[in-house]
Amino acid sequence: MNTIVKETTTAVLATLLFAVVLCGIYPVVIWGAGQLLFPHQANGSLIERSDRTMVGSELLGQNFAGAKYFHPRPSAAGANGYDAASSSGSNLGPTSQKLMDAVKQRVADYRTENGLAADALVPGDAVTASGSGLDPHISVKNASLQSARVAKARGLSVDLVKTEVDKATAEAQFGILGEAGVNVLTLNLALDKISGR
């Protein structure tokens, strides 16, 4: 009987100790370190306009329509896409006729809206959704193909728009992981600023 009481007491005390350390002290220390060392990232990498209006996060894609904006990857997150509360891919496999038809339509639409030839190669990220449906980046090639349309719609030179694309481009992590990507939100906001919007 003594052994059972002793072992139960030890188990209860260990559980309480680990609950305090792992559910209380550890999260507070990590939160404090994040706020001290990386406050922008720890608070969601949020982007504000000069009038303090919150417009989004560098980490979450959002939809942009119209010729004057760079368009993000397609999204399958939520009913209308880009819904952070419903982050997901389409779950359609490579043999899905529905996926093939959607990609074929997106390729045709992309070529038309960007004034490309009927046989022009279209980057994969321009016509397929990411796994999360919230990817904030597009490929450099995708941004390059959209530059002429955006420049014309805004009345800016293509060179100026491409300079802004370069500024919004994040290189591969550590120079080797992944590919360079252009953050669509920061790019569109920079172009709005130049255009005086």
C-alpha cells in the first residue's frame, strides 16, 4: 500500500511540475524571446500602410484582381480561395480530369490577360494552387511575365516595375533551400505607393 501511495504521489508531483514548466514557464520564455529578438515575425509579420491601416501579412497570400496588380497563385483555401481559416490544397490528384480542365483554363486565361502568344510557356505556379492555398510568393518568371501588363495598366515603365519586382524578391533560404520568390503583397503595395494610391 505504501508503494502505491508513494508512486501516485510522485506521479502527481511530476505531472504538476511538468505542467508548470511546459505549459507556463516555457511558453512565456519563448514568447518573451520572440518579442525581444524577432518582434516583427513573432507578431505575424503584419504590414501596415502609412496611415496605420493593417493590410495583411507578409506570410499569407491574398487575392488581387485587376490589370494593375500582380496576381498571386491560384488558391483552393475556402470557397473563394485565400481564406486563412480554411487553409488547404484542392486534394485533386495528377490524374484528376477536374484539375486538368482547371489548369488548362488557367493557362489560357493567363496567356490572354498577359498578352502572351498562344504557345507561350506558363510557369506552373501561375496555374496551380499551393498546398496551403495561402502562398504569398510567386516565381520570378511569373512576376516577369506579368510586369508588362502591370506597367501598362499603371502608366509606368516596364523597367521601373521590374526594379520593384527585384526589391520584392526573396532569395532561396540560405542560398540553397527552395527558389527565389516574389512577395505579391509587398510588391503591389510598393507599386501603389509609387502610383500615389
